[in-house]
Amino acid sequence: MSKALVIVFVKNLKLGNVKTRLAKTIGNQGAFVVYSELVKVTEKATQNLSADKCIYFSEAVVDSQWKNEQKAIQQGKDLGERMKNAFKKGFEDGYDHIVLIGSDLPDITANHINKGLQALKQSEVVFGPAVDGGYYLLGLSKMHDFVFNNKPWSEDNLLEKTLSELKKNNVTFTTLDTLNDIDTFEDLVDSKFYQNNINLQEKIKQLHD
């Protein structure tokens, strides 16, 4: 068994259930198409990692995605609890470097994930900051429950507040390159992921007309 684990949080692809902020502008069908493409980007980024992987689905395991990988269902009442439970399980299973990513990042690559794992050799915690003030990657080399408790999820001070707590508790951390996830239509049209994907542009245009 590899001592490193990459956890991927993915939402089950259901109409009206994914990218709800984006759906306000381009409709549920458009948001569904965009998220489906983002999941493919995430699959590609995690394909050739040397670390073990476990894919945590929001509601039900999907066999056609991430074939031959460990799969599970997220457990918990909010994002913090679901992430905390996934990390706890990873440490219980004997991993000592664990990185978790979401599945809505147009620019994520294996390089970002490997840098996160590498950083855990020197630091107890690693973050990949997101442009919106949250983070797209979280890694731990030791369990720190407070990272997950009472946090302003989806607010622009999430990372700032979490880093401030780490400093107070003298926990070492590293931050990686900042990336943008796609939550709004502005995020979408500003991304190279969208600008370089003519098929996706046409699909969105057809749905939007």
C-alpha cells in the first residue's frame, strides 16, 4: 500500500443538483454539462498518480467513473464533517500523507496534487488556495479536527480564518498556487477551460438560446 492517499470529492451527476449558482445563469442542463466536463478534467488529473486514490461520491457510488479505484460515499451533515470523516478513515487505514480535492477545477493537474503530497513531508497541513477565498486542495500529515469545525464554508474568508487558527495552534502549513474554481457564469467564461473548448461553448449556446 502506498503511504499517500488522494481523496476526490465528487457530486453525483444529477440534473438540478450540480453547480447551482452557475445554473441560475445557464440553466440546470447547462450546469450539468459544465460539471460533467469538469469531472473529466479531474479524472484525467488523477489518472497517473503514484498515490492510492479513494473517490467519495455525494450520494451513490458510480461504477462507470474512476474505474478500478476505491470508492465510498461521503458521510456527514456538512462539508466540514464529510471531509473530516474521509480524512479520519484514511489515517485509520494507515496512510500518513492525505490530500483531498474537489471536482470543479478547470486547471487542476497531477502536478498540483503531487506538490500537495510533497509539501506534507515538511508541513502538517497544505492548502491550494482558490481565488474566491476558499481552497481547492487540503492535505494533512496529521489529524487536526479544528480545521473542519465551525468554518464559514462557501464564504470568502474561509482560508484566512483557517490559516489564522493554524498559526494560533502552532501547526505548520504550506500554501500552493492559487487556482479558480467555477461557481458562476463569469468564472466559466473567464476560464481557458471554456475558451479552449469549442464543443462546450456550442452546447451552452444551444441550451441558452
